Amino acid sequence: MSGSIARLLLLGVAFHALCILSIFGIYFQSPVESSIPSATYTSSPPAKRVVIFTLDGCRVDKLFKAVAHYADRYDLNPDSSSTAQVSSDSRAPFLGNVMRHRGSWGVSHNHAPTESRPCHVALTAGMYEDPHAVTKSWKQHPVPFDSVFNQSSSAFIYGNKDVAPMLARHAPQATEEHYTAREEVDMVREDTTLLDVWAYRKMKELFARGTATRDPELYRKLHDDKLVIYCHFLGTDLTGPKYGADSRKYLENIAVVDELIEKTEKMIDEYYGNDGRTAYVVNSDHGMDLRGDHGDKDPSKTRTVIIAWGAGVQGPIAINKTDDKGILKSVRKTQLKKHWSNLMSSSFCCWKQMGNSIAEFCIINGQVALLPTIVLFGWAFVGDLEPIDKGYELVEAEEVEKVQ
């Protein structure tokens, strides 16, 4: 009798051990797929260089509020329903002009956890959280993966100490600079926007040094094809928790970044003699709630902005104001239906202020990495887990697909 009980207990232990191991076998898998072949989109990519701006922790509704359609000037009153108010120190929003007249824009949908590290990997490599990161205390991806940086000829990355080194880790051709923890504390104590200004100044120093007489090697790198410049603006991610995402300070931070992006484009155009071979991408790793918290899959944290313009990027597409919202081809139509239904039924319709006459697109965050790779490399790198439709190429003009 006792032997039967012992055998039954051993069988139960073995069964439970098998079930536990099966869970690891099913779910504890790396998203890196090195066997996936690259998808070639064009043999002659239109861009020689891509500049990427990531607004850390920027809520998509607040950014669209700051650059709303027909807004002549910034109104930084968070309680106002309009953004058109002139003051002595106001200026026209640059990104609003880009969205209306020069580029493509829309909403990118993220995955949980909405934290900087996995979200930055999704934006630059097209893949999400690697379960094996638990062995590295969730601080880095233990498995090497392709990204826009290790596929570039040269890459320059500026930003936070937790983000910049991680992005450059698997890219030997990448040069990264970051501020120290002490410098970050000092800048945040004075003004969180100084973190964004720091990144802009580093980029300005880069082009100031990159002359044929001062630094011939840097000059060569800056003029090579497949150049990637990445600017990480951390200010909004710290302004939100400090003052609230519905505060005047938060909108002011967005206004500062808007001006820095405008100055960057002007600086790059002057450096390259307006050659028209630069593409620009503005995105955000995650949003936040009104208190500044993030990490879960609340819509305020998973919905982020995506704006692209420049070489190879489709410009604005006009649609009939009486039509349904236009969405460029991207993810499956059933997904778009679900996402758009959620958008239209939520308080996140602030981007309606951009007007109904321009088509916006709706994509998954893992697809954002394909924007720079297509216009710069002409192909999608191996390992991207969110394949993009051939009809979504930004290299060519594309018709608008309505979600019925």
C-alpha cells in the first residue's frame, strides 16, 4: 500500500515538473529569429541618412494638442480646448507644419511592459521583450539582434545613460554619448528640458567637428551612405512624473523639443547643402497616465506618436472630409478595426484637431523600425517580428485604404 502511494506521489511530481517545463518551452523563447531572410524593397534607397528623434514618455494626445491643426501659435494652457493663442514669446509649431504639409503621421501601438528599454528595442529593432532578459535583471537583451544601428555604416547615439549604451551594444560602428547620473540629477533639478538641449548640443558639436580639415575621418563617416543619427529626448519622461502629464510644464517640454527638431533639420540641411537625401522620424517609446506613471498596457501608455518626413517618405494624402478616416496599409485590417474603434471611442481623439483632410496611419510599434530601414537600406533587416505590407512602403506614393 505504501509503495502504491509512493509511486502515485512520484507520478504527481513528474507530471507537475513536465507541466512546468512545458510552460518554459512554450513561452520562454527568444523573439530573435536569425533564420528569417531579409525582405528587399528597393535596390536604390532614396535616403543617405536617417535622423531619429525619440521623445521618451511623450503622450500622443498631448503632442497632437501642442501641434494642432490651424494653430498659429502655441497655447500652453493645459485646460484650453484650442491651441491658437498668440503671446509675445509664442512660435508656430514646427511638427504641426510637417504633419500638414510635408510628411506622414499617425499613431503607433505599443506592447506592455511600457518601459524605456524594451520599447526602444521595439522602435529600433522591430522586436519586443526577450524573456531571457530576466537573467540580466531586465536591464539588457542577452541575445544579439539586428537593429538600424548595427546595419548602418556609422551611427551616432546621444541620450540617457540607460538607453544610449544599450542601443550601441551590438553595433561596433556606433558611437554613443550619454550624460552621467550626476549630470542628469543636476539638469533635472534646474530644468528637465536641459536633458533634451544636451542631446541637441552634442549633435551640433558632431557636425561642427565633421569638416574635411578638422576631422577627415568623421567627415567621411558623415558623408557615407546608411548613416543613422539617434537623439533621445528624455525630458518629457521626467517632466510628467514631476509636474503631471496634463501640466503646462509638460506642454512646454514638447514645445522645446519641437524647436530643437526644427533647429536640427535646419543645421543638417545647411551641412549637406540641401541635398534632399535625409529622412527624419519622430517617435516615442511609451506614453504615461496623467500622474506620470507607465509600465502597464493602459491605452495612455501604449499609444505613441509617429511622424516621418524627408527623403523617400510619403507626403500628406488628402482625403474627403466626409469620408471615414483614412489609414495607410500596415497591419491586418481586423487589427486596424479594433484599434481604430478604441481610438474613436476614447478621450484620445485629441488628434482630431489636426483636421479631417489629411490621412493618418496606424501601425504597431514593432513596425516603426521599418521606416528608417526601408528608406535608408532598401530592405527590412532580419529578426523583425512585425512584417510590413508591400503596400505600406513609404518610398513610393500609396493609396489610402479605409477601414470599413
